[in-house]
Amino acid sequence: MELSFEKPESIMKLYDENTGLSRFVRVDKGPSKSVEIIEKVLSRLGLSKNEVRVYMHIARTGEHKASEISEALSLHRTETYRILRDLEKKGLISSVFEKPLKFIAIPFEKAVDTLIETKKMKISLLEKRKESLISLWLSLPRIEIEQERKEVFQILEGEEQIGLKADELLDKAVNEALVFTSDHDIANFYHSSLLDKLEKISKKNLNVQLLTNYSPKSCFFIDKLKLKKAKYTLSNVQDLPTFIMTDGEQLLLLIRNGNGKKRVAALWTNYDAFVKALKMLFLELWNNEA
């Protein structure tokens, strides 16, 4: 019989003065997990770690003086004032004109909207400046160097970066796109329209082959997609990572941990020997299952 133990951080020791005995109780991790998720999202929207802490402290506990915030979060008073000024500039907090000065936070849902709009405005500005930046770059004096093909590796982290690289590979494919997707990834591929893109590029007379290991989930999505020209087959191979290969030249290999349930990164490479080895494996699986 296998015994299971709670992680130390999920257990708290409490002393009962009436009985003189100690007992252990489980700590509810729900709220702390929610806070952790919110903090990560706010960081991705452009706030620093301490800006997130200060905003959330004010938003959750109400108006405070700078000294109270500094003490509650163990921040230096000078840094606290700087963070408060920056949050005020970003429109996330306001100052109450009293003596001493106090600070209040805007509602969380409005703060998220404000940060998203700020992000959109920055992206829009960059898009407008794109042509002028390219013109400036092209105007720079060029040093003539002999172009040599380099075999390189690149590590990509995050769903967005991985998705953009996958789109880039498929958009630039000229002759062939070979895709193996595990049943861990096929749902994400379907909802991100990556499988739709395979069907789209197959109409350009590209050789498009999709291979996935057999499972009820993969059968469901393959049937739901109803690929017309893109080939597909089901393989009984297990524990093979998802990868995309185009024209036998570029490879995007997804890397997971947590028994394959969590995507953490992807490896892109044009390393010839590596690409050829994965292509040989793919074709062998394809011919065995077709």
C-alpha cells in the first residue's frame, strides 16, 4: 500500500492551550494560488514585482499612507514613494489630498482594462513606426560579409512565442510540412487554429502529413477537423514529443515536464543531422501506420 504525505507548506501546527496538545491542520491553498495567478498576469501586463505587491495590497485592504504600505510590505520608504508615483502615472492608484497623503487603488477589473489598453497602444505605436525603423536600418552603412549558413539552436518559452514560431514555419513552408502531435497537444493545436493552418497550406499543393498517437482525444479532434487534403494517420507510439518540421530544414520540438502535461519550452533548430534524424523517425512511423 502506497502512503501519501502532504507537502510541508500545506500543513500548519496549532497548539491547544486547554489540552496542552498540538495538532496539525491542513492549510487551504485556494486563495494563495489565486493570488499567485493574478500576480503573474499583472507582471505579464508590464508591472514590476513590487508594483504588483503595492497595487494588490492597496486594492485588497483599502486606502493607506505610504508609511503604512512601506511597513506592511517591508519596502524601503524611498522605494515605496517611487512605486506609488509610477502606479499613479499608470492610472492604477490615486492620491487622496489629506494630511498625511493617502493612496487608493482603482477597481481590479478597471486596472486590468487599463493595463491591456496601455499594452495595445504600445503595440500600435510600434506598428506605426515599423516602416520608418526598417528604413533607418536599411540606411545604415553595410559591412560586406560572406553569407554562410549556420546551424543553430534556439530555446523559446511561453505559449505566445511557441505559437508565433510554429506559424512562421508553416507560413514559410515551400514543399513539405510534417507534424507529429501527441494527444497532450492536439487540443491546443485545434483551438489555436494550427490544425486549420495545416489544411490551408495543403491547398497550396504542399505535402502535409499529420501524425498523432492513438487515443480517444486524438480521434475526437482528428474526426472533428475533417482534414481533406492534409494526410493523417494514428500511431501507437508513446512518449514522443510534439514536433513540426518543414522542408526537411527546420524543426520545432516541444519540451514538456510534469509527465508531459505542462509545456514549458520549445527548441527550434536547423541542425541538419537532428532534422534528418527526426524526419527518418517520422517517415518510419508514417509508413508503419499508413
